[in-house]
Amino acid sequence: MGYNRPQAKWLARNAMRGAYPHPMLVTLVYVLLTGVLGSMVLNFAAEPFQAAYFYLTETNYEAVEILTAIFTPQRIAVLLVMELLLALYNWVMSYGYASYCLRLARREGPGYRNLLDGFYTIGRAIAVNFLSALFVFLWSLLGVAIYAGLVVLAYLTHISLLIVVGALIAAVWMIAVSYRYRLAVYFLLDHPEMGTLESLRHSRDAMRGNAVELFVQDLSFLGWLILSPFTLGILSLWVAPYMGAANANFYSWVVYGSFPQAPQPGGWTGPYGGM
């Protein structure tokens, strides 16, 4: 029996209806905890650029003098460190939000406290996000290489269509690669004894043959995401947990063969347990 996307989404909506606190409020707290801090870092990072623009347009100083005085090695180092810390913080918080959505789909009564779940296993939360991004980037280079090769071939053969074909192949490849490790966080949440690399391998194996289903499910939310800006972002507070719970349902179906159910005690028993 194939994946039933409408049922997965219906179950996600149904889980949201009976949840307390309401998923929109939990998502609002998550946005505030991540967005406010991000705005503070962004404002701090924008100050030297604003100062540089002022001195370049309102004074007679040379551009080299202004840029050298404002963008000092110390200031650049501080900005880089702040950006790094912000990225790590957002990875940990996204881990917590995934934990909330998984428990929401399973009707386990999650709440605001689950947003901080990543801090209890901060090393794993950071590692799974970092390694996922790294592996996706490295695999994406193959798509870039294919595109570059076809561009060179198009130049040599004067067949411009090869450039279009190369771009399509590269795009499809990069999209496919980006889905390989989408389930790694859920594996870690379900199985604390599992290592980060092991969770990535399980995700890769679980997504083999199922990536298209998740891609189509993601596309089914596109209309809601397009409408969100017209509601000043309020609609996104409903869409985010809806998508999160639907993705958790997808994970349960792929790994356990049914919608959703809490993992059995006693360790890993899913179909991808053997290595």
C-alpha cells in the first residue's frame, strides 16, 4: 500500500485541533525565540555598513580609508563569531521544534518545553544539522560538475540545448540530494542510543524510493506558504506545525509502516535497524 498523503495531512490537522497549548502559540514562541535574536544580530551586523554608507556619501574621506577604519579585523571576527553562534542556536532550536511536531503528530501532549529539547542533547542537535548540510553540499557538487561539463560540451558543439539540459539535471539532482537526510532528526529523537552518522545512514536508506512522496507533500503546502505574507505572517503560524506534523506522519509511515505510533521500548526495531 502506497503512502496516503491526504490521510497524513488530515491526521496532522486533527492532531492540531486537540492540542493544548495550541500549536500556533507554540510556533509563535519558537519564532520569537529565533527571530528576535536573529534580528539583534542582523542589526549589529548592519551597523558598519550603515556607517560606511554615511561616510562614503556625506564626507570627503577616501573609500579605502573609510572601509579600512570601519571593517577592522576585530569587528569582522566578532561578526563571524556572532553569525556562527546564531547558526548553532538556530540548529538547536530547529531540533526542538522537530521534537515538538513529532510529539504533536503522536498526540503526546507536547508544549513549550519541547522547544528546548535540543539543548538536552545539544551536541547531537548541532552535529545532525551540520553533517546534513555538509553532505548535501558535497553531493550537490556533483550536480554542479555535471552542469559545468554540459556547458563546456555545449560550447564545443554549439548545441545550446545542452545548457538547459544540464541546468535541469543539476536542479533535479540537488533537490533529490536535499531530501536524503530529512528524516535524520526523527531517528535521533526516537532513538537516543543512535549515533549521528548512523541516523544519517538510516535517513538515506529510508528515503530511497520515498523522496518523491515527500517532495509532492511539500509542494501541496505551497499555496498556503504563498498566502502567508498576505496575512502578515499569521497564517504561517498555522502552516508550520501543520507541515511539521505531516512530515512526522510521513516518517512514521516510512519507518513503522503506519501513521503515527510511539516507538516500542527496547531500542531500535524499525525496518532500517540493520546495517
